[in-house]
Amino acid sequence: MKRNLARVSRWPLRSLCIGKLYEASKDEKTIHARALRLLRSWLSPQQRADFDRKGYFEVVGCDTGKRYRIRRGTSANVNEIDEYGRLGTGRCFVPLGGLAQGDVMLAQKIALETDENRALSIANSFPGPLGLRLPRRRPAEARSSGVRLSPG
């Protein structure tokens, strides 16, 4: 009798585990999961590691040699990177159609690596992150004299 009770109490746990396994396998077959798998297959090992760890990867433009960071997202997710590794001007360009996130990011990667000038010609630009910009310093005269200048 004890043996039968042990079996009966395991069934809810087993069914829960089977349900979780089914949900996980179903999630892998979604459009978004397939798009991310395709994107990862096009990334270099370094890009793939960065994407998995940080949520972005970097590409080099074919025409100017500039570096760009492509973050997870479907719009306003591309930024130029300066020689010090700081984010600069943002670029927004997406392929037509309601594509999954991975497909949009792959299209952006291919566009920058194969036809950078054309991609940038259709892209909307926006300023880089404002939080990282340093405030402008006042002229040396105004600091040292202690006199405030008013607009003319």
C-alpha cells in the first residue's frame, strides 16, 4: 500500500515537469526563437558571445570603417561608436514588414556590412545617450572674474 501512495504523489510533480518541458519546446518553435537562432548563426563567435552576455553586438561598416553597436530591439537600436568606445549618434532603419526582432537585427547587420552608405542614407538619426555627455565649461574669463555675464 505504501508503495502505491509513493507513486500517486509523484504524478503531480511529473505532470508539472512534463508541462514545463512542453512549454519550453513550444517556445523554441516560435517565430521569435527561430529569428534569434538565425541571427546567432550569422554572428561571429565574438559577436555571439557579446550578444548573449550583453544584449548587443558590434559591426564594422563596409564603406567608412566606422563601428556600430546593434542592441536588442526593432527600432532606434543602432549607435555609432567612437574611437574610445563611447556611444555616438543613433541610427534608426528597419526593413519593411512586421519582422521579428532577430530578423530586424540581422537585416541591420547585413546592411551595415555590405552597403553602409545606402543604409545610412535612409536612416533617421538621433543624438546619442545624453547622460554620458559632459557639460560645456564656461570661458576662463567668466570663471576667474566672478562677474556673471548676462545675455546681450
